[in-house]
Amino acid sequence: MERMCTHCHAALASDTKADWCPACGGALVERAELPSSTAKAAPAEVDHRGIVLPRRHAVGGIITPQ
């Protein structure tokens, strides 16, 4: 299960112990994780609050979903 904020949509790491979003104070909701692709991705970066940071492209910049 993946935990996300209902207000700012921040994704929290699985080992983060929080009842509320550490970024905005919004409520957290659990949802099923999206199916992973066959490509090996770099491990997710997690900041000091326990929020999963967006993936970065090998050339530079942030990969954002459309």
C-alpha cells in the first residue's frame, strides 16, 4: 500500500511513521501501488520529512507524470 496526502498529493515512504502529512498537515490515505514496469529504476529518494521526492532524469530535470 502507498500512502499519499489528500491535499498536496505528497507520497510518503513506507517506513515513515505519521498520521498527517508532514508537508502540509493534510490527511493521509492509503491506496494500492501502481504496477511496476520491467525496467529497473533507481531507488526512491526520501527527504528528512519522509516524503518521496520526484525521480530525476539521467540528463537532468525532474520526471513528472502527465
